[in-house]
Amino acid sequence: MAQNVIINGVTYQSVPEVNIPKSGGGTAKFMDTDDANASASDILSDKTAYVGGEKITGQVQAKAAAEYTPTTSDQTIAAGQYLSGAQTIKGDSNLQAQYIANGVSLFGVTGTLSSAVISQDSTTKVLSIS
């Protein structure tokens, strides 16, 4: 948002920023931040910003890369985090209908297995699944 600025009695209208030469070289830059609307919960925890003329420090935690293996309970990635690395949910090539009991659903795969042949000590047995 631009402001009207008075320098040495002269009014300059709609000035978005002021750059002033520094004695040691370089430039000091001043900007109007009144229209900024970020909050600490919008900015990473190790970063700072100026909003409405005030310096704020971020509060958003970063979550590094992680790998998740399915278990018997849900695993939740909490809200309000910045995912700074890939989040990988492990798969398993054995998650196929023919290896799951008929009618049983695991992670969206419904089983079709109704019997299995088991060999042990040169004996073959048929296992019926019901």
C-alpha cells in the first residue's frame, strides 16, 4: 500500500517504498507493510517477516521426509506442518486378492482365497477357508 511521504517539505504521493543511501555503502529500504496479512501460523518456524510494521517469527513446524508402513491402526500426519520431504506410504506386492481370505478386505483389496494347498514333510493337505 503506497503512502504519501514528506521529504524536506515536499509531499510525494503514493510512494510504495523509500530507498535511502547508507554512509557505508548500499541502501536502506523502507516499505509500507500495513496491508500485509500473514500471521506467525503462516510462516515457517525458522523464518521472520514484517507485517503491519512489526517483525513476526513463524510458528509452522517442518516435517522431514518419512516412511510409513501400514499397521493395525491409523497413522496421521498432523495438520499445520510444512512437509519439507516426501511422505511415503509403503506398499506390499503381496497385497493381492488371491492371498486374502474370501470376503475379507485389507486396505481396499477384497480377498478371493477359499482354499490353499499346504505341503509339509512330503504330505499335501488342502486347507479350506470359510
